[in-house]
Amino acid sequence: MQSGGFAPPNHKSNYVESFLVLQLKKQNRSMKIELQEKDKFIDELKRNVRLSKVREADTEIMAYMDECMRLRSMLEQAIIQNEALSSQ
């Protein structure tokens, strides 16, 4: 034993440590790739939410425009009927 109570590292323990380091590096790379994929997925979801909100707003605007046209038509008909009744 060396001073301090530690046994000198042997060849087998170096091999195991090297193997563990390689495994951890491989796992780290794998997790980085997974994180990038999840970040990309989250960005796509955010874009889809924004797009959905825009489409919903467009649909609502079209509904308001249709309602305005319907009410205008009803108003014009009422004016014409009122003019016809007044001219009699």
C-alpha cells in the first residue's frame, strides 16, 4: 500500500474506469441528441399553437364580416320597405 492507505491502481481497475468513462460519454452524447430532438419538437408545438391562433382569428374575422354583410342586407331591405310604405 502507498502512503495514505490507498492501494496502487492496477491494470484491471484502469480498464474498468476507462470502460465506465466511455459508457458515460456515449450516454452523454445520446442524451444531448435526445435533448435536441425534444427542443425541436417543443419549437414545432409552439409554432403550431401560433398558427392555430392565427387561423382561429382569421375564421372569427370571416364570421364577423359575414354577419356585417347579413345585417347590412337586412338594413337595406328595411330601408327599401320603409320608403315603399312612406310613398303609398
